[in-house]
Amino acid sequence: MPAWFKDAVRGTLAPVVRLAMALHLTPNTITVIGLGITVVASGLVAGGWLLVGAALLTAGSLLDAVDGALARAQGGGTPFGSFLDSTLDRAGEAIVYAGIAAWFLTTLADPILPVAAVFVALGGSFLVSYARARAEAIGISATIGLAPRTERLVLVITGIALAGLGFTPILIAILVLVAALTVVTVIQRIWHVWRVSQANSRSREY
């Protein structure tokens, strides 16, 4: 996602960060509230309230940016805060996909392919995050790839909103796209970590 867009989002969220500070909310509290919003939104999606669910998912995703900005404004985050944020991000992503799968199962006459796309997209999303975490555990940054979390969320929320307007095939197509992009991203990260680790090994030999 372009840097200018991220900067614009941070500027838009600045009043929310100031309000959170005035209310003495912690970044961890914001993280938990964001997950709660995601749970409610996913329930709405499962029940067929797709447009409302997409709007709430957008709000929950923006709160995910607020907790980091709030942590920086308060002097920096904590190791536990980073752990909690990452863990609840994974939980929230799984819940969103579960809501979509539930809606497919109760709405479509033949939900097998769409639900399969949901599971592949979810599994790929988890592998993308796992590859980054394991790379960082061995001291290598692996944030590269076509489908990091923010981009995946934008695609999925857009697909939910379009399905709410009656364009269900577009949501299915987006899920297939996300599934493919996550697989490519995992391969990109494996290749990146291999190249960096090989370069590090050669540098130690000299």
C-alpha cells in the first residue's frame, strides 16, 4: 500500500488517538475493542447483513491502526502489546472468514467452491503471517509480498460490500484472488529468507 495513503490514514485517525488518550485508554484496550467490533461485524455478515458488516469491519480495521498510533504517542509499545495485537489480528481474520463461509453455506445453492476458496484464503493468510514470524525469529525481516494483511483486508471488505449490493460472484472471485496471492506471498517470503540466509552464511565464511 502506498506510503502516501498510509500517511493520510494516520492523519485522519489523529483525532481518534487524541480522544483515546483523553479517555485514558491503553493500546491493548483498543486492540480488544477492535476484535469485539470484528466479532459483531462477522456475525452480521453471517446473518446476511453484508453492508452493515462491511462498514463495521472497516471501523474495526481502522481501530487496528489506532492502537499502534496510540502506543507510539504514549512513548512506544510493549512486547506484550505487540504479541496481543498480532494474536488478535489472526483471530479476527479467522472470524471474518468464518462469517463469510457461514453466509455462503446458508445462501448459495452450491457453496462448495466458495467455501473452499474461503479455507484456502484463510490458510494462506495464516501462512503469510507465520512465515514472517518465523523469519523474524531467526533475525530476518520478511515483510515483502503481494498480499500482506492490510491489502487482504481491503480486498475482502470490498468483496463483502459488493456482495451486499448483489454482486456475490465478485466476492467469490476476490476470495479466489486472495487465496492465490497468499500462496504467492508465502513463496516470495520463503525465497527471500533463503537468499538472505545464504548471503549471511557466505559473509560469515569471510
